[in-house]
Amino acid sequence: MKKLFFAFVLVSWLAMPLQAEPVEEFEQRLFREVSSKEITVVHLWASWCINCVNEHKDDGWKNFIEANPDIMFYFVSVWGSAEDDAAHLARHGLGDQPNLRILRHPNQNRRGDQRVKELLGLPVTWMPTTWVFRDSRMRYAINYGEVRFDMLDQMLKDSVKGQW
């Protein structure tokens, strides 16, 4: 009887779906990453978003990340992206860069009151959204649409020089 009970417990445990990392833990981990004295870029995206897809034309993000090896980039999928975000980005040449981390927000709901409306204490209102951090403070934000890489490059340069 004991063996049957333990077998039942083991089978039940193995059949349970894996729980996603709690939102609070995810945000704390991401906050620790952007708290570096170094510049970090957090890019919120979704695989269904045409603006996000447009940023990959002409290898935009791939070239930009590779041209800035001293900057750490975090691509955070939100709002119901495809299950395999890494494969989606790999089709655009992203994923093997040592200065890129691909993360998936635990809450992928994109409808109604349950969707992510805030991350790191900042409002999330549009895809894509790109934030530049240094010393745990946001230095610049592109909150409404596709990034222009010449503009983002200037933001990174200003963040290095900035004494604020």
C-alpha cells in the first residue's frame, strides 16, 4: 500500500504543469540586472507585434547589439508572444550574442485588466518599448513604437557621458 501511495504521489507530481516564475521574483531579478553601474537596455516586445518585427529588418537589432558589446541587452517578451520566443528571435540572428538575454515575462496575458501594465515600476503601454538604464535609473525611454537605431545610439552615448 505504501508503494502504491508513493507511486501515486510521484505520478501526480510529475503530471503537474511547471509553474512560471512568480511575477515579483521575475521583476526583482530584472531590477538587479539593470541596477548595474553599466548601461543596460531593456526591450519589451511581442512576436505578434508588427512594429517589433519591423525592427528586425536589415538585421537592425542584431547589428546594433553586436556593435555594442559593452552594453547588456534584455529582450523581454510580454503580452502573449509565441511560446518559443528564442526561436522567433533566432530567425532574425539574435540569441548567440554574449551581451543579450532573452526573457519571458511570467504574465503573458495581453487582454483586459490582467495584462502587464507595469514593469520595474514603469508603465507598459505599447509594443515595442525600449528603456536605457544606468545605476538602476532609467536614462531614456522609447515607449511608443519602433526604435531608430541612430537615436538609440545617441541615447547610449549620452548615458555614458551623463553625470545625472
